[in-house]
Amino acid sequence: MSTRLEVAKTYKLYIDGKFPRSESGRSMIVKAADGTVFAHLCHSSRKDLRDAVESARKALPGWSGATAYLRGQILYRIAEMLEGKRRELAEAIEVGQKKPKKGEADAEVTASIDRLVCFAGWADKYSQVLGCNNPVQGPYYNFTSPEATGVIACVAPDEAPLLAFVSLVAPAICAGNTVVALASSASPVPAAVLAEACATGDVPGGVLNILTGFRPELLPFIAEHRDIDAVHAANLSVEETTLLRAGVAENIKRVVVRTGVDFHDAAACHSPSWIEGLVDFKTMWHPASA
């Protein structure tokens, strides 16, 4: 009697709304607690990163020029798609944990969905909170308003692999930026599952590009890439943060590295302050009527 081997799923990269394999031909194996192969994932290369940045740059004019209402609707649609993938997401989160605790993965999925809904709501409101009418003397008005920074690289930490990923990506997309996101190195499957939700969730190609790989390999390339306008990361090691900041010093891109973040703290993570570091502020003068 032969023993049948299950066909493990292979998660690919998500670039320009498509699912290519890594140009390097490399792959990573994720194993379940019993040692069996749970899934295969692509091991991203420098070329994959370049392709993702090109895709994000191409999508930027359309996404930043889209209405705030449309961006909010698409973020909400991603949340809807994740509701339908609860079991798959929870299983993916538990595979990345050494000793998963009952209910923790489900709670993380719920918090991730709620976070997407939160920033869907902020899409048409954050500019009113972060912008202002400046007090000036004279026959004119002076306004400051936020606008998208551009292409943002999001680097997810290893803890809370789905919730941290969503917490970094959602504020950037909400504000009209396009994103190249590197999933958790230790637990990349949840981000790969989210990519599949995006593909059927009305997200325009290139708005969100998802890579799976290893931070030590890709961080230097993220830092030195001149077509990435900003980096959004959280809870990186001192060595990783130093590496990132040393690299961007050469091309003067903005770096937002959040430290000590408790991603389950909704009061802190649902704040528009998460959007503030990912936008530029434009000041306009307008003559007042007589």
C-alpha cells in the first residue's frame, strides 16, 4: 500500500496584480509543527524588488489621483475578502508560531480586518485632521494639505505577521501611496494569503506589491533604491535599523521606523498619526474675495 504525499501549496510573489515566481528560481520551505511541509514560497531577489518598485511607480499617478472614497472602498473590500479567508489565515499564522496558543491566531485575524476597516474610514477624513487653515494677515487664505509621498517600502517585523503587515501597509495605501511590502521573514505565509485576497479585492495592479524573502538580504537594496520615496517599518533590530538608516543617508529618502509597537493596541494603531509620516504637506495661498 503506497503512502500518498500531499501536494503542498506554492505561494508566489504579488507584483503588478500578478503572481510571478522569483526570477532567481529560489524558494523557501515552511514546515508545520510536525515537520511536514506546509507550503513553499518564493525567495525574492534584488531583481524582484526592482520589478515591484517599477510596478508601484507606474501605478502611483492613478492611485494618488483616485478619489478618497474609492481608496476607502477598496481597503474595505480587502477586509471583506479576509473575512472569507479566516480559517486559512489563522492556520498560516499558527504555522509560524513555535507554541501557538488557542484563540491567538483568530484574534490576530480579527484585529487585522478591523484595522483595514479603520483606515478605509480614514481615507476621506485624514486630510481634514492633518491639514489646516493657517492664520495669516492679508487679503488671502493660506492652506496646508497632505498629499501622497510616492512609492513606500513597508518592512514587516516577525511578530504578529498578519497584523503588523496590515498595520504598516494600510495607512500608506489609504493616503494614496503605492507600496512594495516585504513580509515577515519568520512567518511570510499570512502576507501571501493576503495577496490572494487583494487579487480578487479590486486592488489595481501595482498599488500593493508583496515580496517574501529575508530582511538581511533585501534591506540594503531597499535603502539604496532611488525610486523608493520612503520606508515604513516597525520593531526592527538595532542592526537592521542602523543598516536601513545608513543606506538611505545616501539618497535622502524618508524613514519611519516605529519601535516598541504593540500591534494589538487599537487605540494607538488606529490613529491618523500612522498616516502623518507617510505624506508630504503642501501649502497653498489663495486670494480672498473683496
